[in-house]
Amino acid sequence: MTVRLKLALTVFATGIVTALLVLVTVVYAFQRFEHETAYRRGSAFLSRAAAAYDNLFEMHERQPDELRAWLRNMVLFEPDTQLYLLDLKGTVLASSGTARLPSGFRVAIEPVLKAVGQPDAAYVMGDDPERMDADAVVAVQPVRRVMIRPDAPVVGYLYLVLHTEQLPADRWAALRMSVTRPALWLVGAVVTFTTALALLIIVSVTRPLRRLTDAVATISQRGLDEGAAQAGLAAIEKSNDEFGQLKSAFDMMLETLRSQWRELRRLDHFRREGVSNLSHDLRSPLTATVACLETLEARWARSPVRTEPVDAPSASSLRTGAQDDDRRLIEIALRNTRNAARLVQSLGDLAKLDEPEFSLRSEVVDAGELIGDICVRFADRAARQGVALRAVEPGRGAVPPFAKVDVELFERAVANLVDNALKFCPAGAQVTLAASVEASQVQVRVADTGPGIAPADLPHLFDRFYQSRQSVAPATGEGGKGLGLAIVKRIAELHGGTVAVTSTLGQGTEVVLSVPAAAP
Amino acid sequence: MATPVTTPARILVAEDQADIRDLLAMNLRSAGYEVDAVDDGAQALARHAERPADLLILDLMMPRMDGLEVCKALRQQGSATPILMLTAKSTELDRVLGLELGADDYLTKPFSLAELLARVKALLRRASLLAAAQANANAQLQQPKVIRNGELEILPAKRQVTWRGKAIDFTALEFDLLLHFASHPGHVFSRSQLLNAVWGYTHDGYEHTVTTHINRLRNKLEADPMRPELILTARGAGYKMRDIS
């Protein structure tokens, strides 16, 4: 449920409750007003009648029929009324009505006394002899005997029952009453109007919030730089309310994030530049050193001393011994310098691949063909190691694994995997390459039956410079210093792919390099 | 006529780092070449104008005038002398730039001397072959040799290719590769054999170039490059051109 809907519902519910209360009040006030009017009218009518006829009680005693006739005549002037003569206890002595009351029928005397004793009362409700189930507005006038005395005693009461319109007992009927129906329409109209108005106001008030939400969504989808530019934050109008404060707080947060991001990028750039420059600067001295050692090695190979027949066995064996040592020293120096050179190159390459502006030179190739060629490349080395290296032929009906890749990089990734597998495999092991299409991904598998990788090492296998403690392999090739697999991972990422490894100690390792398949 | 004494090829080395320059010169000399070594690009140009060399080895990053500028200047002068570029930058961009501006080959530092010597040899051989081919082409313009394989027709002297009656343009390397295939139809070559025969490389690590070029040939010649019918793959061995005749 959105905030807008909640607010609108709240306004609507409040409106309905208020309207109902107003309705009840109106109906109640209307009824009271009606009662009061009837009471005043009745009281005035009775006082006039009593003033004109002061011998009512005597008339009742002498000519009851005449009194009845008079009563009947009186109510002709006041429609919807019944007039009664009561004695002091409330017993009905005479009635204008035709209904026959049981003799000695008595109405409650308290309303009568109240009406007489409190002339200011708004109205008085008393018994209606004809309808004992409901009270009615009554007006009362005391009746005295005809005596020339100011304090002539009260002997009875004229009791006027005014039939006002009563609320029907049925609620729906009550609602349909002539008073409530228009009021109800009005209330409905007011509530609708208010709700619509409230909705309009809520929408306009919450618009900045909506925009802000959209902006946040855009930024989280498109990233800090592009997203913030497209989010249209500038379109949100400036205001000093809570939304305005939220917006400026958001802007500030965005600015902080951006500056931190810029800082990170700057540091990352420096790091890459640093590695790149270091790698660059190390190349020349390494080139010179390698060239020196190679020159020396070539001289040793051409040196006649080694091939010369031995004249003085003792002296020359000593000499050749020392020369063999020298040769070995050069070999060691050369091998290590070459490894250092390779490492420096890998470092530089990785820094290059990390650059945001690095772009692939992609073309569509058959990964199956490529792994065959890579097998050919490594065939000699595998044979020397006594490792069976082969590429699995795809099945007859299989989809050819075409992928759009940068051939140089992709081949390098697969070659690094093969190189790594060969490095750890003992003689007699197998290394198998396979390429297939699964779920529009070209998967290149490099599986070996080597010693496997410890589970603790698996998650870090593709981290830079991570080298398993178990590994005792010499530092040769790119993998030697834990860069080879990092390069594989980076290449997979650049192609929008992944690299995954599964391994069982003592059984072997399988690495799967997946990249999106090319559309056929 | 003069006696056919083969004079050693002259190589001009321009490298600002003295150690590497000396090592290069030393090794090239002991490989039997005549070597001139200079410090920077400007000197290299001057020296080359003075005594033209058969091959230039240029470092990419040099003071005063870098390798690329020398390369550009030489090619603008119309010189076809092969150039081997040495670079400490291994970026793709630099490689492409180097080759587009007229360098014939490149080596990234650190390189092995054996590889450098092999490249030098290959470049010199190619240059002499090219010269010979041009001489031949001039001599035999009347009756050009045609290599045919089914609907494929290659005129090596004119470097023209017709496939199914349509003339198709190829870059120099694509043409050389196609010519190599067409000259030995049905014969399977591994990528390193092709690299050696067409590019003149002897070292590991550049085989992907062959893949890329075979891809390009297929894109130009095959109806469906994903199901090639002319340049076929011999799985686990290499590539061959189908012998149609």
C-alpha cells in the first residue's frame, strides 16, 4: 500500500465519520426543534383556551357530554392533537378522542407537574393515552374551580398531547426520511469532494518524494555517474519542507559518494599506473640481463673447451667440473631471470586488462577448433611430461561452440588453464579439453586427473598472487606466481563470462570457462 | 660480372639504452651481420640516409624521435626497408599502431635473443623474396602463373584472387596465407607451421594470429563461415584447403 493510498484512505474515513456525526446531530437537533415548536404552540394554545374557559371542571361535573364536545371542538383548531382533562393524580376524566379509555386510566403525573412547575422548560415529554408505547410532547394547563380568590386551588389539568413526527424505528426508513436524504446526498458530495481534493494535494505534496524514489532507482540501476546524470534530480523543485530537506540531504550524500568514488577511481588508476610503470621500467633491465645471459650461454655452447679432447685428465676434469658448474650457474640465472621477466610481463598485462578503457578485439570463433589448436601447441610439452593431453571431439549432433571472443585473450585464458593443469600433473595423468554449448554459454572445460586442489584453496584460486601452500611447483609460466589464473578470471570477466573450478583431492580438477555463445 | 660474394646484411639498431644496444650489436655481429648502432631516432634517420641499411631495429621509446616517428618518416620517403620494432609496451593498440605505420614486425621486451635473431632472419628473407618476386613479376609479366583450385584462382604476381568468378580483396598477410594453402591443397598445416611459413615467426605465443587470419579468410570466402567448405579444420592437427580439383 503506497503512502498516497494510505493518506487518501485516512482522509476518506475521517470524512465519513465526521459526516455521520454531523448527520446524527442534525437529525437530533431537528427533532428537538420540532418538539420545542410543538410544545410552545401547544402551551400557548392551552393557556388561551384556559383563559377563555375558566369553568371547565364545573362543566365536567355537571355536563360531561358538553365538556367532551368542547374538547373535540378545541382540537379542531390544533390538528394532530388530543386534549384531555385530568384530575390531580393524572386520571383521565375526559378526552377529545374517540378511543375508549378504560375508566380510571392514569397517565404519569411527573411530566404534568414538571410542565406546570417549570414554565421555562424547552419541552416536556409525557404519556400519550392512545399510544402507551412511546412518549409524546405534552402541554399542561392547571384547571381551577371558579372562585373569587387569587389562590383558588388546582383541581385538575388540561393535558394536550401533540403528535409530532417520530423517527421511524427502522434505521433504513430513518435514513430515507425527508430530512436525512438530502443531507445524506450533501454529505456524500462533501466527502467525495474532500477526498478528491485531499488526493490532489497528497499527489502534489508527495511528487518530490516520488521523483526522489525514481532517481534513487535510476542511480542504483545505472551506477553513480551515469545514473545520477539521468536521474533528473535537477527537475525536483526546490522547497524548504521536509521533502526539500530530504532532497538536499540526498544530493549531499550523492556528492559524498561521488567524491569518494572519484577518490577510489583515482587511487585505483594510480595503482594500475604504478604497476604498469613498474612493469615497464623493469622490462629494459630484464631484457638486458636476459640478453647477457643468453649471450654467455651461446658462448658456452660454442666453446671448444667442452668438446676438446682431454689431454691432462686430472687438470681438465677439474676444469670441466668448474666449467660445468659455471654453465649450471648461467642456466639457473637465465631460468630465474626469464621467470621474473614473464612475471613482470604478466603484471603489466593484468594492469592493462584492468584498465576501464581496455577494449576487446572480438571475432566469432569455434571454441572446439581453438581447443584442438591449443592441444597441438602443448602436445610436445605434454609428451615430455608423460601426460596424455587431448581435446574431446564434439558429438555429431552437438551445437558447434561458436563464441564471439578476442582470440588472443581467449586463447591465453585457455592456455593458462592448460599450462596450470600440466604444471601440477604427474606423469601418467590425463588432461582433457572440451568445448560445448550449454544454455547459450560456450563452456570450455579443462579437466585433469592431477593431485587436485585443497578445498581451502579453491575460493582463492583466481585471486591475484594467491598461491596454495600445498603447492610445491616451481615458479614457471604465468601461473607460477599466482597471476595466470587471475588473468584467466579477468579475461572471462571482460568477455561477460565466468570461470568456475571443482576439484577433489587425489582425483583431479576441472575448470570451466564460460562465455556467451555467438548467435548462430 | 662481379663475383657473387654475398655481403653480410647491414642492420641499423636504434636504442637509447646503451646496455641493450651493445648486447644487440654484439649478438647480431656474432650472428654474422654488419651492425650500426645509434642512440636515438633522429640519428637513425641520418645514418640510414648516409648508408642505407637492409633492416632497422628501432626501440619504440627513444628521446628526440621515437620509433614510430622514424617509421613514419621512412615510409613517407618511400623506403621499403624492413623495420623491427622493439617495445616495452605490450598493449594491443601499440602493436596495431606500429604495424599500421609501417613496421614489419615487433617484439615486446623482455624478449629472448634467439627470437630476435629468428625475426631478423625472417624479415631479411622476406625482403629478399619480395625483391625477387618483384623482379620475377617484371620479367614474367607476359605469362603470369595461375594457381587454381576449383573455382579459386590466384594470380600470385598480381596478388589477385578470384573466387567463384568474383574478385576478392585481401590484405597482404591474408593473401600470403591463402596462397600458401592454395599452393598445397589438401595438405594439413598446424598453426605454428603456418606462422613459420607465412609470417616467418619461429616462436610460440602468436598462434592466435593464425586463427584470426583463417577466420578472416573464411569470412571472405565461405558462404557460411561457421560451416566452412574450403578452408577446413583437421581437428587436433591444423588446417587445410580442400583439394577441389
